[in-house]
Amino acid sequence: EAPGYYVGQLGRQENEPSCKANPLNELNIMCAYNFYGFADLPQEQGDSWIAFSETRDGYKFIRRVLTGTRNNSPNGQDFAADPTMLASEGFAAVTNISGIRGGNSIMQIQRMMEVNTETGFRHISEAGQIEIARISGSNFIDKPDARIIPHPDGGTEPVTMTLEDGSTITRELPRIRILVTFAVFNGSNENIRTYSTFS
């Protein structure tokens, strides 16, 4: 556990990890995965969410839960799952699905900025996620994936984020595009149809 972060019940199941190395430091590895430490804690979440682990030395990882649980976000989703870890120079992000069981389904991205610290996390989450797509009714989002694509014009541009600790930080970052893909399942359990879309 990382100091200052509550991660629920220890020893609970974790699965479907997605990992990336910092392109400027191959020992700085970041992973996002489904996390069940809040599954039996309804006052915190009561379902799965996304956890994030990071190592500075390629050996010892520290862990925190991403923002967005009912306990720390106004979006108040029941669950989150299926993360994809992304990394670029000075920047990282996690895409995932979240939603209400039997209700709406959301595709979202949690951005992170690399910070100048000697201990703890090198990448701190932005305060809240960016919603990419939302559907409701009998439709639901599943099977997401994401990739970082260098901007064809190259160059850099300033990016400002308000981080989850309340600080605001601006960095000059390489211009990139993030391609997010996912399937949308339609219909009832007896008649499921799918189509692929992307944002």
C-alpha cells in the first residue's frame, strides 16, 4: 500500500492487468487491473474498481485505487473493469469501463501527470475521469482497448491538470492522439447483437 491511500481489504482478488513502462525510464513500470478490495465494503464501493500499481526500480510496487468510486466521485458508478494502461513522455492514462449494474455503461479515461518526487508515485491521477461514451437501457459497453498514436505533426503543447491532491500542474508534453475502441452489446440475453465503435 502507498501511504495516504486506502485500498480496502488486503489479499482480495486482482485480475486482468495491463502494464506499460515509462518510455523515458524502463524501470518505471505502471499497471492497472481489476481490484476487489472494496467488493464486500458497501460503504466504500461494494463492487470491483480499478487499482493502479507503480514501481520506480522495476522491483518494489506501491498501489492505490483510482478515483471514481462512490466514496470519492460524483459519478457514483457501481463498478469499474477492463483497464488499459497507457504511457507517454511525462504522461500516463488508464481507460476502463464503469457503470451501474443493470443500468448505464460508461467508457472513460483517467489521465495522470508525471511529477517530480523522490518517493511514492511518479504519476498522480487527475481529479476525476473524462467520459468518452455513455449508453443505457439494454445496451452495454465491453471489450475495450486503447493505444497512443504520435501526432502526425509532432511537436509539443502545454497540458494543465488539477490533480487528485488538489495541486495544479502544467507540463509541456509531446502531442499525441489516444485511440479508444470498444464493443457495444445490444438487445436482450436471448438476442444479443454487437457492433464496434471508437472515439
